[in-house]
Amino acid sequence: VPAHVPSPTAPLSEIDTPALLLRRPALERNIAKMAGRFHDAPVRLRPHFKSNKCLHIARLQLAAGAVGITCAKLGEAEALIDGGVTDILIANQIVGPIKIARLMDLRRRADVMVAVDDADNVAQLSAAATAAGLELRVLVEVDVGMGRCGVRPGEPALTLARTVAGSPGLHFMGLQTYEGHLQEVTPYEERRRRALEDMQKAVQTRRLIEDAGLPVAIVSGVGTGTHTISGLVEGIDELQVGSYATMDAEYARVGGADFEHALSVLATVVSRPAAGVAIVDVGLKSIAAEFGFPLVRIDGAEYTEFHEEHGTLTLGEAAQDLCAGDKIELIPSHGCTTCNLYDVMHVLDADDRFVELWPIEGRGRAQ
Amino acid sequence: VPAHVPSPTAPLSEIDTPALLLRRPALERNIAKMAGRFHDAPVRLRPHFKSNKCLHIARLQLAAGAVGITCAKLGEAEALIDGGVTDILIANQIVGPIKIARLMDLRRRADVMVAVDDADNVAQLSAAATAAGLELRVLVEVDVGMGRCGVRPGEPALTLARTVAGSPGLHFMGLQTYEGHLQEVTPYEERRRRALEDMQKAVQTRRLIEDAGLPVAIVSGVGTGTHTISGLVEGIDELQVGSYATMDAEYARVGGADFEHALSVLATVVSRPAAGVAIVDVGLKSIAAEFGFPLVRIDGAEYTEFHEEHGTLTLGEAAQDLCAGDKIELIPSHGCTTCNLYDVMHVLDADDRFVELWPIEGRGRAQ
């Protein structure tokens, strides 16, 4: 809980800074838009928790029809289970005895599913599940081009799928894939061409495995930047879209993601050292930097330098009246890593009045 | 508290990842070295809390002779006061009614000192202190070249110093300055030349103010990268060095800071997708990126790509045996922002055995 909690209906000026703001009406419109887009499609939504790490948002997504939640880490799955979510995909490898023991503890409480890309890891998961008397759902991760985790499409994936299917305690469910390398490709037509090409690798692998007699219930992948492309590919079952719910400046910049900015960081001008310069209290510890500078939500001001605890704004004509003490909003370039810096979101209503604090239960759950 | 807490004397293999490791013997040697370096000098140490945000470390620094602690934010000062620290410099402007009210609450509990660079802010602090029946110590921030907050050296600083000195409830104590723009200048000789030049601006401003009849008790500034230069300048009273205690890869790279790496991030190899590639479970959410890639603490491996939850290692000959499940250590490029991502440090003894968890009380205290 922050040192200063605003009263209900307080305006922005009564929120202490830095603060993560969440406009609930925009969030709800984003969730409804994505749900509506796939309502009559065969594909299902399993939104990614890593993007906002907030249980309130996950519950709104489930209420809008999502079949479950995707997350990146065991610790996030723990937060989801503590919050009552039961159908969870941890879209990564769970490696090593400590983590596998934690996974088994979670499996007792919820129907957690994990990704694998290595036969030794499969053997370890199988041994642990068998010893615990549990059955664990497993997706084989296929690398369709990102060059991170995953086996190659085709035969290597089939081989590992057979290994999983033949392992006691494990239930082969299908494929995990993510065309993360394409999410920000511009122009959109190029992104489209490459995503269709890479998704075919996943779909062909699916067919190969099915032809070998192994049922494939789930091929899961796809991000906000490719949902209008990969989400329509036949043979893709689940979308792991995350950023769409709150949106960020990077996805707005690259296009193909028509959602509203529901998330921002409230900053205070703490100094006006020169005519064209303002210093705000939001720097590297309070907003993401890896995708570039945040957008400033007032005319005539640009965020032009990150410091650890400060940001430098360069001011044009329209912003010369900015004073020390003024509050301004910054749209983070990357929402996922920004949310990971905050314990709570300050939720705003349609009139930009403070409603309540939402905890960010997954913050820092990197283990 | 992490989901898995190692037993006392557990080896690294029994620590879950990502984990922030702190080698206590190296930390203590670093603290002793810095304290010893200025033991017989007129300059005093007021180490910066922003670098590690850990009360255990602050207490070791105070035990080694530091006169107090510097911090960046009110929230950090709250954490320090809760931990029993009484002499605290918040080396930034405290702007706006919410923060000034919080500052007065803190002033009731400890002798907090703040920086100012604006007459309106001085008037607001004076009004609040007077209304609360308190006296607040104030430093005038002078910008000696960083181009962030602060008034210009010379007359502008004198003018503001007079304003502070004439304001009821405020006690003019001296100057805050920080040559942050020079901390990583290479070669060291160039850093030295420029730091001596910029520090003279602070010292000359001090003389100007003293000549005008205002006593200057404290000129505070200086970082780890310039402590061997600026720390020896006559007229500089307090050093705000922070990173030296735990050290990071950036300060090692630029030289001039002969301290040991006491801080690292423990990672697990989660995938070996190709011969020369390993994927670890430490990405942008678990280690700083703004000063470049972390150093890998094994031969033949380089961290070559950040992902949100993963890192890509490129492996040479010497590291080809690395397997999924292996644990490796990464030295963060920037310690300050890395510590801000963790709730606890895993403290190790001289044999790299786990000793205990130290909370990072200042984590996320950006307000």
C-alpha cells in the first residue's frame, strides 16, 4: 500500500507520484474488443499474465470468455492460483529439482500445464509427476523462428511429442509456439507475410503429429502484434495475447493493435532548470526503457533522457507553462516491464477520478 | 519471502532462480576499503541507499563510520527511518503538497534533510515546517554540469541560499551537487580533469556564500566513479557513494573504482536449443539492461540478447558443456536498477554457502 492513498473520486492531482494509472473503462473496452473479435472463431483466448500481473485484469478476461490464463513463471502461476484461477499455462520450461517440486505442489491445487523442449526435462517431469501420483499436461515448444527456446518444427517436435506421450504422469496436449520475433515488425504487411509463413511451421508440425496418431488438443501462441494475422490461421487454437488489455507505446507505434492506452505513469515535474527543460520524478526505476522513451501525454513535451530516478523532458512552445509541481502522464514504451516495477495500480473511472487500488500480485514473481 | 528458502549452508545449486546473490565478505571488504580511504580525511561518508536499498548494508556502512545515509526518495527515507537510521539526506527536491506533508511526518521522526532548487518550493517547505512547528535542514542543489536539477553555480545559488536562510522553519545547511555526468567518463584522466573543474564550481559557490555571511556546513556530492578525485577536493564535505558497496560491471568497465563484485544474479540454463546457444531464465524483469549486457561468470559464455523473461548466451568452446539445469552467475551492468527488481538478497559466506535472506526494504519505494 502506498504511503498516500487517495480518497475515492480524487482527481489526478491528489495521486502521489510516480504512480501507475489504469483507466478501467479503456481496459474493459480493450478486453471486450479482443473477446468480440474471436467470439465466433474457433480460436480461444488464454491471455498472458506477464503483461500486467494483475489478478483483477485476469478475472475480467476470464469473465469475457477466456478459457484460462497464460503466464511465464511458476511464481506467477502461484499468484494466479492464490487468486482462484484454475486453468493455467506456464508457457516456459520448468527446469531443475527445486522448480519441479514447486510445480508438483501447484499441480495439486490447479490444472497447470507447462512447455518442454528437452527429453531429459521430460524424464524429470515424468518421474516427479509419477512419484506425486499426478498427471501433468504438457505442450512441446516449437521454435518457428524466434531463436529462443523450443525444438525445431517437424520431426524433432514429433520425436519429443512421442516421448511426452510415452511418459507416465504426463499428458501430451499439443504445441507451444510464439512468434515473438515478429510482434513489432513493420510495415504490417511484412509482419503478416512472415507470421503466416512461421505459423504454417506450427500447423504443419501439428498435422505431422496428428498423422502419427497423437491427438493435438492445443496449439498455443500468438501475441498482440500478430493476433489479427496468426489468430485467424486454421490449426492455431489458443492466443496468448497480453499487452492488448492495457496497451503500450511500442505496440501503438508499430500498428496492427487497435487498442486504447489504458495504462500510464503519473509523474510530477520536480524542476524547471531552463526554459526548454523540465525534470520529472519518473526514471529507469519507474518506467520501462528497453523499447525507447515514453510518450508524454501533453502537447509540446518530449521525454528525451532517462536517468535513474528522473526523466528529462524537452519542451516546445505549447508546454512552456509547465511548472514544478505539475503532474503529467507518460505512456510507457513497454507495459510488461513497467507493471513489474509497481506494487499497485491506481484505477481511474471514465472521469479520470480515482476508484481504488488494484494489487499487482505477480510483481517480482520472477522465480 | 521467496517460495523456496534454502537451508543454512546450502550451496548455490540449492538456491532457486532468478536470485540476487550478495557475497557478504566482499561487501564488507568494499565497505572497509571505502571507509579506510577517507578515515583520516576531512571528508565524511554518507552512502547512497538508492544503490542497494538494503537496511543491512546501510547499517554496516554506519558501523564503519558513515555519518548518515543519502537516499533519492521519500519512500526510501521512510524505509531508513523504520530501520532506525536517523540522519538522512534526501538528495532531491520534495515537490507538491502530498509529498511535503509526508516529509513533515518524517521530520517528526528523524533529522531528514532535503535539496531545493526553486524559490516557490522553498516557500512551500517553509510554510509547512512553520505550521508543523518543525525545523528542516535544507541544501541548495547546484548543477555543476549534469544538466538535470539544480540552480547554476555562483550568484543564482547564493540568491537561493539567502532565500532559504531567510525562511522560517528552514535551516540552510549548504550545497547538494552531483557530477553524475562524469561517473563513467573514460579514460580516467579525462574524468579526473573534468571532475576537478566541475567540483571547483561547487567549491567557489561555497566560498561565495560563506563570504556573504552564510555558514556552509555541508557540501555533499560525489559518486563511486569520482570518489578518488572529487573526494579529495578541499571544500567537499560529504560523499554520496553508493555502488562501491556491491559493485557492478559498468563501474568495473570504466575503471577508477577498485571494488569487488559482491552482487550477482543467479540464473538457470533452461534450454540448449543449438550448439553455441544457451537460454537462461534471467531477462529484462530480473537484471538491468540500460548499461549493456551482464557479464557471465564462467569462461567462454557471453550474454548476447535480452528477452523479457530470458537471456540468450552465446557459447564458445570452453562453455559447450553447459546443460539445461546448470546454474550460472551474471554480474549486472547496473546494480542500482537490478536491486530494485528484487525483494530479497541471498547472502553468501566466504565458501559461497547460503547464510540468510536480507530484505531489500527500499525496493519499489519510488514515491
